[in-house]
Amino acid sequence: MVTWDDVARACLALPATTEAVSASGRRRWLVRGRTFVRERPLHRTDLDELGAAAPAGPVLVAYVPDQGAKAALLAGEPEVWFTTSHFDAWPALMCRLDRLDRPALTELVAEAWASRAPRRLVDAHLG
């Protein structure tokens, strides 16, 4: 199981990444001012929508390249990935942090970063 500190290490290892903390103490990671991964507790409307399927553990929101990638993750690993109607129009989804291992976290963070970073930065980083 990974922790928020593991998330921070994975995110901050990527170029031009910073961490911000909201007034309520929630962490998010940005690349050139654009959030790519963030902590997000479930809201009342999320809990109502998810019902018994709502996870009890920490929830991470990650951006993905597009709706196709989102659909593939949701279909491929529903025990890890989930969404609510709040995210219907966004290329982002929620993840049960306690279901990730370090390699999966590293891959998730890198893909989220690449989906939000400027193309020149991605090209320079990935060669």
C-alpha cells in the first residue's frame, strides 16, 4: 500500500512539478500550474451516488489523456478505479490509494503528469 508521502515523492520526481496544500490541508501536485494529481475525500453527493461501493480509504484523483483511457482503466481495474457523475465531462477519475503498489503509482503519476504538462516539457523529459 502506498501513502501520500509516496505520492509526493513520485510526483516531485517529475520536471516542473510543485506541491500545493489547500486551506483544508488537501494536497495536490501541479506541473507548470496545472493540477495532475490530487487528494480528494469523498463528498456527500459522492457517497450518496456510490452507496455501498464507496471506498473507506484515501482517494486520489488523477488526470488521464482522454475519455478512452479513462474508460479502459475503469473497465480493466474496477477494484482500483472509480468515478462519479461529477467527473463525467473530465478526463480524470478517482483511485483507491490503498489498492495501488509503488510501480502502479509511478505509472499513474507519470501518465497524469504527461497528460497535463506542456508538450515541449513532455518531449524533453521523455526524449
